[in-house]
Amino acid sequence: MSTNQYDVIIVGAGFAGVTASRNLSQKGHKTLVLEGRDRMGGRTWYDERLGEHLEMGGTFIHWFQPNVWHETMRYNLEVVKLIDLHQAYWITDGQVKEGTQDDEFALMREGMKVLARDAEKYFPRPFEPFYNEAAVKEIDHLSVADRLREIESEVSKEVSDILTAYWCAYFCTDDLEEPALTQLYRWVAMSYNDWDVMEDIFELYKFKHGTKSLLESIFHDGNAELKLSTPVTTIEETEHGQKVTTKDGDEYTATAVIAAIPTNTINNIEFKPALADEIHQFSRENQSTTNGGKLWAKVRGPSITDTFRLTAPAYPVSSMHTQFFDQETNEGIIMAYVSNTNKLDVTNKAQVQELLRNWIPDIEVIDCTGHKWDEDEFSKGTWSVLRKNQLTKYGKAVRQPRNGFYLAGSDYANGWSGFIDGAIESGSSIGEFVDEYLKNGA
Ligand SMILES: Cc1cc2nc3c(=O)[nH]c(=O)nc-3n(C[C@H](O)[C@H](O)[C@H](O)COP(=O)(O)OP(=O)(O)OC[C@H]3O[C@@H](n4cnc5c(N)ncnc54)[C@H](O)[C@@H]3O)c2cc1C
């Protein structure tokens, strides 16, 4: 057993934890980062598979996301555009339709104008989710499915199916009864109420050398100490500050602790005394993206001669697109967010091929891979998408610090919650609070 004293201990080396560690260590605070996995990055993970460097988690960034873009420019990192997608296959009423991506986007654009026309009313200042709290409270009991039913008479079945497919993919679920409508409105409002802008933000630009390139730039710019493969099991408030105990029984103490971990994993740690009831309740309920994962598949087939996008409502995978394409062999690598890993094993070639044949009957899966983020004890889900009522019920409690203890992470961000940008926003702003606390005890 060892005992060590720090100014601040940060639990979790995802983007939030790493940003806070750089900022606080640069300000001269003795900083320790304890990470449960054997790598940094959390829900981002740049790995080598299928003969390529693939992102197993968070990927896309955009200049409309100010925090991540600022860091990208600061470290002069190269950003690349996704290859152009030409063909599109979408399933509506059980029928496969084929056209260009522009054809499909036109339908989605038409639908989004109706679906999200009130977003600005509820989130006039999207970086302040509680700015219009009274109005948000009135609709926080509604799901995305409720809103789709509300607009049923205003859009065609085809448009409704495309809206369902895209929002299942965006919200990593095959059941739109779960995610709150407020989440959809927040994302739309953050994108200037323009779906084309939103789609560019979500799926167009990525790091040439992976999310790892930014993560490592940020971390190595500070001088925090890092311990990998060190899951934290207990955080205790004592009269001398915070005591942190790891799975191996090692103890570390600090004046302040930041738990930069997903909301779904808060209850993996024992807090003494317990945190506010709402926080534990929130973690027990978990968010609506708890069945999710990511799928990568290397494919070929007689009719695959170009890049493509596949879309369908409420499949275990609702939207997929080509990310790599070899013109000589006509082999492509496609990527999808899996909305229900209970219904699709991302490592099972036969299952993945059967699924893809719903769109392209002669497609062959050469190999596939992925990660089941839902089964991962350190994430228990993919990205932050709140269930009905969670924003107004728990949103303020998780943002409330307690005597030198703080939660940080994309799940708690005010702006781009659910994105890398939100993790950096939160890590950076919580870092400022902690700096103030360490200097003035307030
Ligand atoms: C499949 C997928 C696709 C995504 N796509 C995008 C995208 O294209 N663009 C985008 O911007 N965002 C995307 N995201 C979301 C984005 O990756 C996350 O919102 C962001 O990375 C979260 O960062 P974080 O630091 O808040 O949390 P995390 O990255 O989850 O970091 C938390 C860290 O805490 C550690 N931890 C947890 N519990 C403990 C413990 N008890 N002890 C020690 N360590 C612990 C975890 O191991 C982890 O490293 C995606 C996410 C997934 C999963």
C-alpha cells in the first residue's frame, strides 16, 4: 500500500480529464491522473484493424465546435475530409430505394425543417441549456418518437422513415421512445438550426492521424503524472481533503478531485459520503445510448462500384457509410453506429452480412470488427443522449461541485454534450473552478 499527496487527482484520461490535467499542471498544481484502462482516450480510441487505422469511438470534429477546433489549431494538427459519398440506398415501407446521397439528403432536409422548427424557441442560447428552463421543463417529458408522431400528417412516410433512421443513428438507439426531444432540439440549435450544417459537423471532418494525435498533444503539453490500468473504487471526503482508493488498494490524497468519468459509470465508485441522491439516481437510470457500439466492415460485391450510404429506420444499425474505398479492387470499408448490440454482434461476419443484404443483396463481408461500448465497464454506453426528463431533473445536480469534488466530462457539458468538444469544454471549465478552489478554497 502506498500513500501520496497531490493538489488534484483526476479520475479518467478521456478528453475531459486530459484537458483538465494539462491546464491544472501548467498552473503549477501537482496533478495525478488515474485511468482504469490500459490506454488514454476513453470513448475515443484510434486503433489498427482491417489493415487501416480506424476510430473505434469518437471521430468527427468541426470548426463550429469551438473548444476542439481551438485545440486542433493550437497544436497545428491536420484535418481531413471524409471521402465523397455518391450512392445512397434507403429502406422505406420495407422497400429499398436507390439514388444519390443528394436525393436522400433532400428528403432528410425536408423532414428536419418540420421536425425541429421549434428548436430555437427552447434553446435560444444553446451553450446555456437552462436559459429558457421554464419552457424546456414543459417539453422534457417528450421523446423524439412523440415528436415524430406529432408531425405525422405533415410529412410523407418516406420522409418520416428517413428521419427515424437518422435520429436512431445520431442517438445510437433503435427505440426513439427513449431519447428526449430536448436533446434533438439542443443539437439542432447548436448547429444554427440548419440540418445541412449539423450533418457536416457530425460526419465530415476528422484528424488525419486520429483523435489520439490531439489527445497526446494536450496531455504532453502539461506535466501531470499518469497511472494507467488503475481503476478507482472509492472517493472519500476526509478532514484533510479527498482520499482516493484504487482497485489494488493503493491510496492517494489530494485537496481536490475531478471525476472525469461518464454518468453511467458514477455508481461503479463508492463515494463517502454519498453524492447528492439525484446524481446516483441519474447513474442508475443511465442514458438512452446504453445499447450502443461501433461497427467497421470490409465489403465487396458485384454491385459495389462506388462509395455509398445505407439507411433504414429502427434496424440494429440505422445508418452506415463508406470511409475507405479502393477503386482498383472495388473493396470498401464501411462504418456504422450500432444502436443495439443485443441484436447484432459486431464481430460476427455472417450476422453483419445478413444485415447489410437488406440493402445490397449481393454484398459480401470480407471481415468486420467493432467495439461494444455498452459492455465496456468504463463507459457503459456510447455518447451522452439524455432520456426524457433527465435534463431538467438531474442537469443542475451533476454540475454542482461539493467541497473540492467535481464531475467533468462531455456528459456534463453545457454546449456540445455528447461530443469531443463537450469533453474539452467541461475539462477546461472545471479545471478553472478547481484552480480557484486550490488558490482560495472557494
Ligand atoms: C462509437 C462512438 C462514436 C462517437 N463519435 C463521435 C464523433 O464522431 N464526434 C464527437 O465529437 N464525439 C463522438 N463520440 C463521443 C465522444 O467520443 C465522447 O463524448 C468523448 O470522447 C467523451 O470524453 P470524456 O472525457 O467526457 O469521457 P470518456 O472518454 O468516457 O473518458 C472517461 C475516462 O474515465 C475512465 N474511467 C471511468 N471510470 C473509471 C474509474 N472508476 N477509474 C479510473 N478511470 C475510470 C474511462 O476509462 C475513460 O478513459 C463518439 C463516441 C462513441 C463511443
